[in-house]
Amino acid sequence: MSKSQLSIMDIVHTLISHLLVILLVGAAAGAAAWAYTTYKIPKMYRVSVTFYALSNINKEDSSVVDITKNRQLASTYSYVLRSNQVMKEAAARLEERGVKTPGGGQYSYGALKGMTSVSTTNTEIFTASFSSSDKENLQTIANTIAETGAEKIREIVGGEAKILDNAEAPGAPYSPNVRTNTISGAAIGLLIAAALVIIRALTDTTIWSEEDLNKQYNVPVLGVVPQLMGLDKQNTTKE
């Protein structure tokens, strides 16, 4: 029997009647998402270094013009900090210091550049953030890049980027978010299970009751053949 015209109440009743199965599927999906997030996805850590942009020209002048220039320099310095020249020099220094990747290799300048981002504000302050799964070496990596960047800024631009706050040892990972992924996995499992239950109900051609006949053919039921399973069992026992 086609049930393509199920009413909202029919769908609600179908979902309620299969609620336990739907909840079990959702719980299983949430558990799977939790396990995958916890044991398979690499944990990412983040540290930051804060700089103060300063021009070497007329350092003693604290006029509005000089302050505005320092704010503009913060944006320029941020580009220099992420330049290939800075990253290549930082990679060489890390190699000299024996800092290796979790796989035992050397950090390339591309890898260092990929973990570095710089944000500026409408002040002389700008911040470099460093993200990596290498929790053990991230602090050293960040401070090495910051140190190299400050030197290159002085050399290339002629200005100065003073380090206000060095990177500290990373704390808890910022990614992945175990709670969010678990909830998302459970929600997806619930939706899939509910969708499958509804699809099954819509494609089920089995006639289960007089109500199904009325819905399908819109004619009155004249009679019903009773189940005689008990009678058959008695007859079998007598034989």
C-alpha cells in the first residue's frame, strides 16, 4: 500500500513508535563522533606574541603625526613578519636549535608561514598568533619567528617592532571542539534515523489494519477474516 499521503499526525505517530531506535542511533552517532574527535583528529594549540610598532625617526617626538605613523607601520611590520625571508631565517635557526617536527623532520619556511597569522588594530600594537599540533615546540617556534621578525623589520624597514609579550607554553587545545562535534554527530544521527523511519513508512505496502484499507481505497470494509492460529494449534494437538 502506498503511503505517500501520510498526514502530519501519521508521521508524528510513526516517529514516536520508533523513538527508542532513533535515540539509540543518535547516541551511537554521538559516541562515534566523540571517539573520532578524541583519538583521530590532531589537537591544535595556539600561542601569541604581541609587538609595539615604533619608528626610529624622531623617537622623542610624541606628536599626533608620529603616533599615526606608528599605527600605519604596524600594518607594514605585520607583512614583513610573515615574509618568506623571515620564515626562511627562522627555519634555519630552529634547525640549529634542534627543533624538529613531530615526525622528526625539519620545519620548512612554508610550514612556519602556514602556522603564522598577524592581526592589527587601530593602534601601534599588533599580534602574531601561531597554531600547530606540536605542543612541545610551539613556544620555541613562536618566539624564534618573533625574534627573527623583529630583527628583519629593523634591518629592512629601518623601524622597530618591540616585543611586549613573548609566547608562553600552550595550554588546552583550541581545536577540535569535542563537545560541538559530539553534539553535531548525535544530531546528524537522529536526523538520519528519523528520515529512514519516515521513508520506510512511506514505502511500506503492507496492509496492517482496516484503517489502511480505508485510506488506500476509500471504501467500507464488509468483513474481516479472523486469525485462527489458536484453533489450528488445537487441531494439531488433537491429531
